[in-house]
Amino acid sequence: MADYKSMYYRLFNRVADAITILQTAHQEGENAFVESQNDTVIRLAEKQDESEDS
């Protein structure tokens, strides 16, 4: 019989590890952006909702 409790804990820990990796990558990306020498900010136009045009 499969040990579902053990399998669940293993899955939970792996998912938690993946979340930590993604959070770290996100933070590193933000830090790289803040520390970059490029002071130019480009504002993108907002997409209009098609239902408002009707």
C-alpha cells in the first residue's frame, strides 16, 4: 500500500522549495532593475476594455 502521508509531505516540501526559488528570483530581478544605470522609464498605454466601446 502506498504511503500517502509520506508522499504528501514530500510534495509539500518540494512545492515550498519551488516557491522560495521563485521568490528569490523575483527579488533578484527587482534588485537588478533598481541598481541598473538605465534611468529611462517607458510608460505603456493601458489596454481599453472592449465592452466599454459598445
